Amino acid sequence: MKAHDLIRYLLGTSRYVMSTYLEDMSDAELLVQPVEGAHHAAWQLGHLILSERRMVDAVRGGSGIALPDGFEEAHPKGGAPGIREAVVRKSEYQGLMELQRQQTLGLLARLPEEELSAVAPEIVRAYAPTVGAVFATIGGHELMHSGQIAVIRRALGKPVRI
């Protein structure tokens, strides 16, 4: 297995877990905070879209998707757990996630193997030292937030999915 294959596998696995957890959640349930001060799923989805967009734009400018007006402001970095509304519906969050992931995979496919070992751009280097690590971080980040959504599912009394 080559590095590109491993990265694609990680990105696919993280998306499978997230999609499975979201499958039976309603738009209203995306706004549930499991505890005071925690982020609801809608913020987390927006945050994931913005983070992936920023990371791939750092690797190659123009690799991020266009977003709806006000999207970035509604999902501020560091979060604002008190926000009680979603900017878009669940299906739209999922559509934006898929569009960005296709951009991400397209960029990955265009990069030669040796570029994955190159030093990452300064803006992401603190958590992803190489270009390949940037792509791995995208998958790991989505898995981390999937765990937070699993907690929201428990708070809602939803069944264990994975």
C-alpha cells in the first residue's frame, strides 16, 4: 500500500463513521448540546468543512470550495457553543462536506508521492509537519469530531451505530 492509498483509506473511514452517526439525526437534533458549553453537531460539521478547506488551501491555494454567505462567521474558530441555529440543513452540511472532500481527494491525486514528504506550509505546520500529514490530519480530525457526535447521540437516546 502506498501513501496515497493509506490517506484515501483514512479519509474514507472517517467519512463512513461520520455519515453513519449522522444518518438518523434530524436537523433539529443537530442543535442539541450534550452538556452546557459543548458544541452542537451543526457547529462541528461547519467547523470540519472550514478546517478541511483551510488545510487544503494551505497546501494548494484554490482547493477549497465556495461557501454560503455567512457560513464562516456562523462557525467561528474556537467555537461559540451558545449558537442555537444551524446555517444550513443537515443535507446541505453533508453536501458541502462531500464537495470539499472531492476537492481534497482531487488534490491528493494530483500530488506526486515525493511531495507528501515535503514540509507543510507554515500555517498548518504546528499540527501537520508534512504535506502528507495535512491529509492525515483531515481524516483524524473528522474521527475526533465523530466521537463528539457519538456523545450527542447518547444524550438523544439514539442507538449505538458503530
